[in-house]
Amino acid sequence: MVTSWMRSAVAVLCLAVEGSTVGRIAAHEAPREGDLKAIAEEAFVYGFPMVMNYGVLYETFLDRTSSQFRTPLNEIGNTARVFTPKDTSVVTPNSDTPYSMFCADLRAEPFVFTVPRIEPERFFSFQLIDLYTFNYGYVGSRTTGNGGGSFMIAGPSWMGEKPEGIDRVFRCETEFTFAIVRTQLFRPDDLSNVVRIQSGYRLQPLSSFLKTPAPASSAAIAWPKIDKGLAASQPFAYLGFLLQFCPPVGDAKSELPLRARLAKIGIEPGKPFPSESFSPEQKAELAAGIRSGIEKINAQVRTVGQGVNGWRVTTRGIGDRSVYAGDWLLRAAVARAGIYANDPAEAIYPILATDSDGNPPDGHAHRYTLTFPAGELPPVDSFWSVTMYDAKTQLLIENPIDRYLINSPMLPDMAKDADGSLTLYLQKDSPGKAHEANWLPAPDGPIYLVMRLYRPRPEALELKWKPPALKRVD
């Protein structure tokens, strides 16, 4: 099912190629016949995750009028609760870990974030993401431990050495960095402990950390507004805007041939997209390329990962530039399925495709059970969860018990079957008081179900453990 943000991006792209402002492209600039369609498709696939990411960043850090605004640039914003159906800026959000987030401007100088000491049994993770949507680094239970420390993020133009007092330097390929921070919540009455930990997270410029004079400020930016109401904005223009903060240096030099092709249709770093340059014939080519790009992304989503008992399980192929290795279609499909997916070593996300009969699950028409046999709960070093979403939006759903997931910290309060197995009841109506502790409310319509395994053990990564099939019971 196409996400709400994807629908907006696609519709805006269609406006870009069908709108009344489109004119003609100069003859000396025109690509050869057939090239425009191919380049438009390539641009859409390449740019989709980046534009989708910008939509999130704009709502979260720039638009103070947005209901999804969290905190200004260069500050950490802590959410002292888990996400609910009211949180709509990111599709398929988890509801296990209260989030903290920041977006830092690395143009003038690096930024330092400091983590307090955290009890060893509590999972936490700083996931560092660049404007390409690559995961380029982690600080947390798996990678650096729970002992605390100070960590620096340097942009592409910073060439200094690791300063004193810094435990590790992360180098970001883009001039802005995004971070998602997850802090495990054990149970509702544990929230005050999470809030205390969040209050110990610090973000500051390097000059402030070192107590040295600050460098000159970088130039102000005119951030283009993201309009999900299908205004006449153009994602190809958004892509050009974003590329000015993504210099092709270091490993990013591999993109130079791609960027040369994008420039043939006017997608250039920091330059307005030439929407008045296209003839009617070229409009048709652009539209065909966009449609083809959408179709390819959708097709790729259906094949990401391996099929196991009706689930799609991805245990490789997500991470930094070297992991994607130029597979822009895979990167787009990951964003489409659930943007900001972690590296598999950090978490894997089995996504339900069909029930045990091979049919897409539907909460309006059917009731289901999901049974973990005795001794076969998801193998993890931190925790696991099963989260319910509305397949039409990939967002959490309102329900009468305000329960959006079932996770491993809830196990002591859940009922086991006589043989020691654990059965979850997935349906829109209560299964009755006897089973309500194990009830995961479903939407009154198509179901999008995601399992999360944080710090999965080798048997999960090697698919020696397999998620159980969803069974229809009505």
C-alpha cells in the first residue's frame, strides 16, 4: 500500500510534468529522444528516499506550525512517551521506545553529542542518518556499550583530527545529519527512568564542547516548504535543492556520472528545476518515466528480503553507501516499506505479506492468531515486538485499549497456552476477557504487521529461526 507521503510526492511530481507552467526546453539542452523518460525514471528512483526524508525533516525540525514539530535544528528533542496514531510524520514508527531526535547543521563545524551512563540491561541506540538516508554510524548498546561518552559528527568539509575528550568521530557525507535515538521503555511505570536518561543526552557545536571561539556562521537557507496538499511544488526541484548539501567528495564521487545525467533535465545542486523548459512531447516522456519509477519501486518492495511463512525478512542490504553499492532501487524500496530502517545487525523487521493461506490479511473480514511455539520466541539480545498498522497509511491505529503492539517486556502479563506456546489474537474486536491480555487490535480493513527484533541473534540473521505464520481462525 502506498504511504500518504509517497502519494503526495507522486502527485506533486505529476503536477510538475502536467501543470500549466510547463513550456519548452531549449534545443541545445534537450536530451536525445527516449533519454528524458529514462533520466526521469532514474531521478525519481534515486531521489525518492531523499525527498521523503526532507518531508520528515521539514515537519520535525523546520515547520513550527506543524503538529509533528519536535525541536529546532541543532537541538535534541525528547519525546517523553511512545508514539501513537497522532504521530504521522514517519510511517511505521515503533511504539516500543520513546524517541529522541536531532538534525544538525555541519557546514560551519562538527557537532558533539554526549550520552550518560545507562544501566546495562536497557537498550538504547543513536542511529546516524545522512541526507541520502544512509545509516553511517551507531552509538548504543550494541556498538559502544552503555558506559556513556562523547561522540563527534564531522561534515564532508572538516579535515581535522579527533579532539581530546572525544571517544569517536563519525564522518557524515552530507552537510546535515539526522539522528534517531531510541531508549527502551520496560513498562508504563518505567517512563520516569527513560525521561531521566533522555535529559542526559546533550548536543553542542564542537567549539562549545572545547570552549573555544565559534567559527563564522554559515549562510542562511531558504527552506522550500513541503506541501502534502498537492500544491504545485516539484520533488525534482526538492532533489536539486538537497544536492547542494551533498557534495560529491570522497566515496560520493561515484555519483558524478549519475549527477551528469540528472543535469541533462535540469536537476542540478541548488538550482531551480526548469519547469518552463519542457515541450508537450517531453512532458509525456517525463510522465512515463515517473510512472515507470513508481512501478519499479513497488515491485522491488514486494521482493525485498526472503519469504518466510508469509513474512518478508531482510537480513542484509541495508546500511551505508558501501552496503547499498549503488542500488538506488533497493534504497527507494526500503524507504517505501519503512524509512529509517536500521542495519540488520541492529534490528531486523519481518513484514507480513500474507496469511497462512496466501492471502493479504484483512481485519474487516477475518480474525487471526499468531502462535510462537514453546521455546521459539524471537531470538534477540535486547527485545522484540509485533506492531499493528493500518495498511492504507502504514500508521498506528486507534483502538479501544490503546495497544499498538505486543513486545517481550509484556510477557509476564500474558497468558501461555497449555503446551507453553504463546498465542496472540489479531482482530478488530476483543477476543474476550480470557484472551484480552494477548489481544493486538487490528484495523477495520487491510493489515500491515511488522515484527521487530532488536539486536537479533545469529539464528535470526541466518534465518534458522523463522517467524510463525499468521492463521485465520474465523
